[in-house]
Amino acid sequence: MTVARLRALGVREGDRVLATARNTPPYLLIWLALTAMGAVAVYVNPASAPAELAGLTRQTRPRLTVGDDLAEQLAGDWTAPVDAELAVEAGPDDLATLIPTSGTTGRSKLVMQTHRAYALAGEGFPYWMKLTAEDRLMTSLPLFHINAPAYSVLGSLACGAGLILLERFSASGFLEAARRHGATEFNAIGAMLEILMRRPEHPDDADTPLRLCYTGPAPARERQLEIERRFGLRVVVGYALSESPYGLIWPHGSRPFGTLGTVRQHPALGTINHARIKDGELLLRNPVITPGYWEMPEETAQVITEDGWLRTGDLVTVDDEGVYTFVSRRKEVLRRRGENLSPLEVEEVLTAHPAVLECAVIGVPSELSEEEIKAFVVPANGPLDFADLHAWATAHLAPFKVPRYWQTVEALPRTPTARVAKHLLSRDPGDYDAENP
């Protein structure tokens, strides 16, 4: 039994166990066993470079490190139940996981999360999504982030639904996997839906059991309707982060396209989650906010106020109905010609051009002051005419928002959760300078 095997290797309550976690049954079973025995799971990206793993090991000082071979040994017959008789009574505010939020060769920020956070997230997710024991939740999101464990794994346990754990996201095989396994719901983040939409359309794309998709950020209204029509499902938009699995979600029966929704609550405990805006930034306060970053008190103090509010780093607006709309990440706000601008607004305009498949916008150094705007464009088909793209941007954006520099890329770099890794984009001028064409 997995708990007994972990105990035989010296793991005890409160010990940290680092695992290079793949989306496979052994790693899932080990995560559940660690939770049951009160140990702390440090699940990290198996693609981490040796220097990254060495840095995380120094930071967390694990009792045990688990790779693929040991994971198979520890899981053994992974169809057997977790050995509950060897479990301990972990307190709701005891530490359950350390979640890496970046992978560097130095000190990564490790989000501390508690048993309470996972339990309340698992209870909340079926309520927010209207899931029942008749559903089957499918996820290809990694176990080393919070979405898959908190929502898909514990959400399925909370409502008695089935769980389908895909080892990785594959656009070519995704719909067939849903058919084969009878999936009715899946979680998508980053560009996953757009990647699916780029596949050649087939008459049977909607011929799956899928009825729901939870995603964020929100697609544009018309694009969301296209996604829903093509795949025959309903998209529900939500917002949360590793530091708090309670954030925002579209209310039941509501379709506030292009928004993050309203403040999400617990089905039995009622109003436990609160939001407010300060200087444009979304702040949250609820019982599942992280205690902080592992052994980083200064970084913790920067994001958690003295009265318990979490600074999300996201700039938003809110309307009279309490519906929040994302504007930009605070750290991504660009400053040009004395004005602040959001890269998202520029990206939405550029992707509306028929020659653009997708794009990313960043700030690059200016020879004068502040920043210049650079756009990285993945072409939809054939070479790009940057003069035409610049004219399009000029017709749809204020002058200070129009990119000066342009570069063609075959694909945008992405994180393991399919978000664009903008820090990997080149800051040099690129292929086209609109001021010196």
C-alpha cells in the first residue's frame, strides 16, 4: 500500500516529498497518499532542467524525491484504495502542498497551500459547474499546478463523478479521448481552445459526450460562440490563481461574455469570498488564500496585506452587477508616450486581422524613454505584410498603442499550462520597424 511504502522510506507527517510529476495514475495516487498521511507534496514539472531541480531541492529540503521508477514502485497496484488506516488527522490549515510558480535556477516562489484550500475548492467546483455523479471530468492540465488537483481530482471526488487523467494535452487526439472515455466536462486554460480550433474542422467535432468546458481567460464573445457551436458544448469562464482557488466565475445561467464573472462562493458555507479593487488591482479575501510563499516573508508581505487581502497583480474593472472584467497584468502594463496601455487590447485587435493566427505584444527598450511596442505574430497562412498589419492597427488603435516593431514567429513560446511565456520573447527590434520601413 502506498502510504505504508512511503512510511517505510521514512516519510512522516509534515515532511516534504518532491516529485517530478507526470499525469499518470501512480503520481496521482502518491499525491492522495501524501495528503492522507499529512505530508507535503512538492510536485514539479518533469521537464525541469537539472539546475532548476537542484534549486527546488535546496529550497524545500525534501525527505524523499520521487521519479518515474520510484513512483511505479510506491504506487504498486494503483487500482487499490489508499490505505486509510495509516492516514493521520491533518488540520484544515496544515500545509498540503508547495506549488512552484516559476522555474528558475535561483529561488522559485513556492505557494503554500492548505488542506482547507483543496477541500473547499473540491466542494465548490461541482457547484459552480453544475456537475453531478453522472459526469466524467477530463483533464490534461498538470498535477504540478493547482487546477487539476483542486478542481478536476477533488471536484470529481466531491460529487462522485468519474475522473479522466490525460498524460498530456494533444489537440489531435483530444476529441477522440473524450469519446473513448465518455468525458462530459474538461478544463482548459491558456491557448488550449484556440489550439483545438486550429485543427481542420470535421462534421463530427460536436459528436462527443462533452457538454461543459471551464476556462480562463474569456475568449471574445463571437469566438466563444464559434467554439461552442463547433464542439457542441457550453463554455464557463472563471478566474483563480495558485494563491487562491476561490476567485471569480460566471454565475449560473448568466453569459457575461468577455468577463471574469462574479465572486464565487461555497455551496454550503455561503459568502466566504470577497473582492475589491484598489488602484485598479483586484484584491481577494477568503479562507483559502495561501499562507504565503515558502520561506519568503518579504515576498509574502508584498502580496498579502496586514488585514488578509490578497493582491492578485491583475488589473480589472467591475460594473454595477458585480461582474469583473480583466484589463491587464499589473507587471505587463506598458508605458509609452506618457500613457499606460494593456498588451491584451492590442493583441485582440491584431488577432482580428485575417492574416494573424495569434500574437503576443511586449514592451521593448526605447532609445528615448519609457517603452516601444513590439508585436510577435504567428501567420495564419503565408508571409505577413507588416505594412498592412501596421495600417490595420493604426485604423483600430490610438497612436500610442500601435506597435512600432514587428516580428514573424512560427509559434509562441508557452509554459506547461499553455500560457504565452512572454519573458522568452526577444527584446531586439525584430523584422520590421514601422518608423524606418
